[in-house]
Amino acid sequence: MTQGGVSDFGIYEGAPASAEGVHVPHPHDPRFELAAQIRRLNALTVGANLGETDINLAAAALAEIASDLERRAGPGRRRRSQPDPAGHPQEFFPTSPVIGFANPIAPPVVVESSDDGLVGRAWFDYPYEGPPTCVHGGVIAMVFDEILGAANIATGSPGMTGTLTVRYRKPTPLRTALRLEARTVGVDGRKIRTWGAIWCEDVMTAEAEGIFIQLIPERFISMVVHASDASEVFYQVRADAAHLGSRPPST
């Protein structure tokens, strides 16, 4: 059994593991480059002043690319990786819609470990706009949900979100350098209390408090198995359970 192990789904068993070392995600992962180029397209699609002809030409070219990738793709879905609490938090969830460099809908938010959680930075482009020139409030809530949860993993207390309370103190500006912080405040049994904030320079624009719940592996595995009949999901969960040293339920 790997001590301090945590699955992609936030189930936990074992002693907490400390995060050591700071490094950036592997720069040669081709998914990162593909996602980065799609982000450029997302921003152009939403915010660029393009003519109808240019849009039609781009749509036709992208349709060919998408069809070609569909033909080349193997069966099923790519296997999700397990976050390593001893590793860099940026690599916890490479396909996350918030911190995942391999996910084209992620800004992405860049995070590093701190003494009691995470610090990070973000820059939100046009696809994340809510009120004019401001980041959408729902996007802010999603970011908090992610970075608070990642902070818990980094401090050895992973869990799933129970409640999340967001206070929008000021409008959070679009296309502006932002600073983020998330830290684990305390653990009471299976309940983990976590706090986070977003700053624009020295102004706090939003903060959040969350209660996360450490899940019992066997219960979560049973829930997932009953919720999905997809074989790849079942085998992913079984692998997570084996990694955590738990015995998964039979089919």
C-alpha cells in the first residue's frame, strides 16, 4: 500500500504525505501544447473581431482536424491519472478544467505548494467573462472548489466538497494578473475546513470557505459502480482502490 495515497476521486486511506520540491509540469507533454492552441482559438472565437468569411474558413478547417482525430482515437477514454500528494500540486489533475494544462477549457490556474496549502496565479481571458470586463462568478466558484480541494491534498487531508461558501467582495477583473491562496484550516474527524482567496494586486476580490469530507473508499467505490455501467469507470475505481490498499467490490 502507498502511504498517503489519494485517488482522482478524493478517497483517502493512510498517513498524510508531505509535498516536497517545486517544479513545472513536464514541458514536452503533447497534450499541453494541443490544449494551449485550443485556448487561443477559444479566446479568438469569443473575443476577436472576425469577419464571417474568416469564421467559416476556420470552422471548416477545424472540422477536418476534429474528424481526423476521431478516426485516429482508440476505443474508450484515456485513463485518468492519480494525484501524488508528494508531487507538485500542478500535476494532481492534469485534465482538470481549472489547473489542468492538458484541458483546453482550463485557464489554467498555476499553483504551487505553501506551508499550509497552495499559492497560485491566474489570468482569465475572454471565455471566462461574466459582467463586462469581469470574471464570471460561477468560474470563480469553480476555481475555489478546485484549489481548496487541491490544498487539502497537498496537506494530506483530501476529500470531496461538502459545502462551499463564496463571498464576492469586489469585481474580479478579466485579462489581469491575479494572485490566489488556499489553505487547510483544520480537520475534525472526516470534516476538513479550508479557506481561499483571490487578489488583484493588494485588493481581495473574493474569498471562500469550504467543508470537505474524507470518503471511506469502499463506500465511494460502491456508489460509482452503481452510478455507471461504463466498464472503464469501474476498472478505474478498482485500480484506485488497489492503490489505496482497499478491496473493491466484485462486479
